[in-house]
Amino acid sequence: MATDADHPESHNTIRKEACFLSRVQGHDNVVKFHGVVEDLRGPCLLMQLYQPRDFHALLVNRAPLSVAEIRFFGRQLVAGLSHIHEAGIRHCDLKPENVLVDRGMQLKITDLGLAEESSVVSERTAGTPGYWAPEVLDGKVHSDKVDVFSLGVIFHQMFSKTRLSITAGNVVKRPPKDYLEGVTPCEDAKNLLVRTLAVDVRQRIELPELVKHRFLSCGVCPQSLPDSAFDVAPVFDTTTEKHARNSGSSGESSGALTRKKLRAEESEVRGRESGTRTTSGVKAYRVFVAKEAVKERHWAALLAQVQAHIRQERRDLQAERVELRDLFGSDFRDDGRDDQDCSHKEDDDFEFPDWVGRGGGGKK
């Protein structure tokens, strides 16, 4: 467990944060909360104990990150924040220091001490300079887009390591003209930064739209990263990257392929019923069937290789059992299972056959 207590004058803040944390449980990218306990200091939050490292330390060690890593971490941040917004809560203090890094490089959003209800009309100035939105610094009415701006600042740090100074001081500044120079030439990445870091809140992207943004939904994205990625850049499989890149560029999901097949089949059926076949429909259907046949042959060949390998392993295992039975005789206990216990103790009364250890043609 990890405990979080504050000064006596902040007891109400602790209780409010506990209420917010209890409402956002059940998501992989939100800190796990166990409840509140009272001691002589007052209320204490009980949360899952993670490794003592946060996303800020990762950016200090590694940034700028590769595009695949940015997509990997970006999806987690957007997913966790979306879950918080769906619970009717506005974080108001999203920054790398408030994002923990768990095993497998899984991100956990934490610290809802400054959070507020999404339905509350607020003009308060709360958060961290540099990460709060321009409307917060200007004392204007807030919306959930304040968290989107904070996400944009974090994304820019992942790309360039430097933190933008749009709201770092007491005056809102326009983004410098060269703030995209250190970013990868990927146009989708630049579009994401421009739309999340828009000073005008009306031009800033909505979070539901950000979830579907092309930079996050298409392209290379690993399923997981090793813990060593906290300090050392991971090495990705080039074959997997190429396949993912091609899949992302085409933008066709399994549902899209299914719809394409149905359209081709419908065109073929209509042509047969009317007595006239459309050239495009017939061609599309035949091309689709040919591709599916190639895939089926490929997987059939792969399945045959796996089955042959399993049969060979079983034959080798059976041969080893026969050899052990010949070697140890009645002392060999074989129940026919692969997970049998073959361990022995040093004080077991066991005598090897006379030929064991002798020179000559005995078995070894």
C-alpha cells in the first residue's frame, strides 16, 4: 500500500480526492485506490504501491522518444483521461509528475487533489504553470478542454523534451514559430500538437475526437515495452513495424474488409440475378477470393509445421521415458504426465546399477 496524508487544514481536500478516486476505479491507466483510513494525523489515502518512478523522470532520462513509444504512451494517457472525463471529473493538474509508471511501462494517472466536477462552472486559477490552459491563466470559464491542453504540452515534451512556455509565466504567449521543428516529419503528429495546443479554446480538439486522431489510431504501436525502456531506448522488430506501418497506412480494419467482401458478393449476386455482370464487381470479388485463398494456404502450411513439431517432441519424450525406464528399472515412476515430479533428496537411499560410472560400453 501507499499512503498519502496532508496537513490538517487539507483534510477536506483529501476527502474530496478520495471521492473522486472512488468514481474512476476500474481502468488500467488510473491509479488503484483502496480507501481511506483515519489516524492521529487525520484521513489518509490508501493506494496501490507502484515503483517509485513517474513519467517526468522517464522524459528526463529518455526524451525525445521514438514515434512508436509516443503513440504507446499517448494512447494510455488519452484512455485514462477519457475515463476520468466520462466519470464527470475534470483533472485540472495533468502533468508528467502526476503520472506514475508501473511494470510493463503502464501509465497510471494520479493526484486528483485539484480536480473538480465537469458540471461546475469554474474560473479559478489552479494547476501547474506551463501545463494549465490559457483560459485558466486568463481567469475565464473552464471546460474539459483544459486537460486537452495539458496533454498537448506532454506530447510536445515527448517529441522534443523541452516544455513550451505558452502559459509558463503570468501572461499567455503564442507558441513560437519553431515549436514544431523538433517534431518528427509525420504530418499527423504535427496536426495533433497544433490542435491540442490551440490557444483559442474554440479551435482546440475535443477529447473524444482526440481518441480517434489518426496519429494515435494508425501506425506502429507496440503492445508492451520492457521495464528497461525507462532508461534505454527499446529495439523494435522491424518486420512487426513494417506490417503495422502498412496496416496503419491503409486504414482498413477487419470490419472494413468484411464490408468490402459483402459489397463484392452482393455485386456478384445482383449480376447473376439480372443476367449481366458488372466488371468491377466480379473483378473485386475474384481478387478478394484469391487473396483469402492465399491466406488460407499460408495458415494451413503453418499449422502443419506446428503439428509436425509437436509430434516430433512427443516421440522424443517417449524415447527419453523408455531410456529412463531401462536405466532405473522399477525405481523410475512414470505416470505418463509431462509435469511429473522428478526431484529427489540428497538423503534418498538410492543405489546406481553396478555398470554406472565404469568405463566401457555402458550407457552414460
